[in-house]
Amino acid sequence: MDPLSVTASGIREVRDAPGDLRKIIIEVGSIKSVLEVLDFLISQDKSDDTRSCILEKLRSDEGEGPLDACEGSLSAIELLFPAEARNPAEGRGARPFLSLTDLRWPFKVGKARGLLEDLARHKATISLALTTDTV
């Protein structure tokens, strides 16, 4: 691939970064909602063995259950963003130019998209378990 194509691709990825970030925020918010439902169901009836059975299936001792995998994906997504990007400056016009974080995004976007796909699969598994538990 010639240098001009690589540069154009990198610029495109930097320009798409806000859209990618929006997708990450939506997916994380969506999984948060599913986990809040799970928490609510668990807190409603602590004596029901079926609920604890579902929870045991979702979180295994070996750390391979969907809840554990979901936690791992969320942690990996968080690590894609440096601390200064997690706590942006307040106010309009606080970042008028591209930062090094913005320029590194093209190298991280593939991993971020893969983690989002993993997170969506974990959410679907947890949602399915909750659906079968409440039907």
C-alpha cells in the first residue's frame, strides 16, 4: 500500500472517531441496562433457587461465563482510552486541535470494533438467559 493511501485511510479513521465513540457509548449503555435488569431480578427474590442457578450459569468459577467475559471486554475497551481522554476538559472549545490520542485512534479502531462485537454477543447471551428465566 502506498504512503498516500495509508495517510488517507488514517485521516478517515480519525474523522470517524466520534462515530466510533458514539457506538461504544451506546453499546456500553445498553449492556448497563441489561445488567441493571439482572441486578433487579436478583434483588427481588433471593430465595428462588432458579435465579441463583441462572446467575451461576452466567458467572462461572473458572471466569469463563458471559458476565466474566463481559467484564473483561469492558475493561479492555476502557484501556483503549488513556486517562486524559476519559476525563476530558470541560467547556466549549476546550480541545481546538487534534491530540496524540486522536492520531493513535486508527491503530486502535480495529480492536475497539472487535471488542464491541464481543460485548454485543455477551449482552445477547445474558439477555437470552434473563428471558428464559422470566418466561
